Amino acid sequence: FFWDKDKSKNLIKQIANLKSVMFYEKLGTIYDKTQRLRQLAGLLSDDLNINKEKVQVAASISKSDLCSDLVGEYPELQGVMGKYFALSQGFDEDVANSISEHYLPVGLTSPIPKKPFSYSISIVDKIDTLVGFFAIDEKPTSSKDPFALRRSAISLLRVIVENKLAFKLRELINYSIRLYEQQGVEIKNE
């Protein structure tokens, strides 16, 4: 039932519904996050020589499945269902795969995204999360890491190193800070 209902919902149109899904109180909604991801992916696409428009579409719809009833009922399906929704709606396979693979790696030994659109969205998603939480001074301590920032940082490094990527990381981080500022996030640390 949920599959039939959800697959007919246009992923592009679902982006607007992300305005009601909170990412984190001080960092805005998932909609805000996808807008930042779209901009960051565009910048990264220049360094990695991949199609800018296509990677920005992938970034924009990367979280759209969070509005689906299936993911609402089974949160562990986030990304997985987005991939299938995208394929059923005619998106390119590499865009659809990036929706599920941008969450990778999920652990120290789990696979990493190996395709350009997937690792691009994975990189910008992790940078956005790390920059945001550090900017509002929600850093991990020696005993606590409630937002799994250490895991995000290690995952980011794995994606970069294991794919042998070369790009301007500092420029991407600085741009991420500017995007947060443009959205009205109060930066406590720079």
C-alpha cells in the first residue's frame, strides 16, 4: 500500500515538504540542508569534473524519501526507498544510486560509495553536518558524541582517501560556513 502511494509522489515536489522535517533546531530543516547540499555539490562538481546540474539534482532530492510513508514507518529504509522512487520516476541510475549510497559508509568496515555522484553527495552531506555542529559549538567531548560527528569525520576521510580524490577541502568547508550564515545560523566558532 505505502509503495503504491509513495512511488507516485514526485521527488522534486517532495522537496518542499522537507520544510516541515527538522534537521536540528539550531541548524534548520532538512529542506535547508538539501539547499546547502545542492550548493556544495555544485562547487565540488567543478573540482571532480562531474555534471554540475545532475549532481545538484541528486543533492536536492537526496532526502526527499524522508517524506514518504514507507520511510516514516520504517526509518531504516531511508535512502533505499529514495533510490527505488527515483528509478520508478525515470531518474538516471547514478542519481538514484546516490540517494541510497550517500549515507555510506555507516561503519568502519562498511562499503564506501564508489561512483562520482554517490561519493560527491556523501562528501557534501558529511561536511555540511560536521561544519554545522562545530559552528554551533556542539562538538564531541572525550565521553560524548551524541551526533556521531567522529563517525562522520572518519567516514568523510574514508570516502576521500579510498576513492583517491583531490579537491579543495578548505574551500568547501568555508563555503559551507557561508551557506549556514546565509540561512541565518549563528556561527559560534569559525
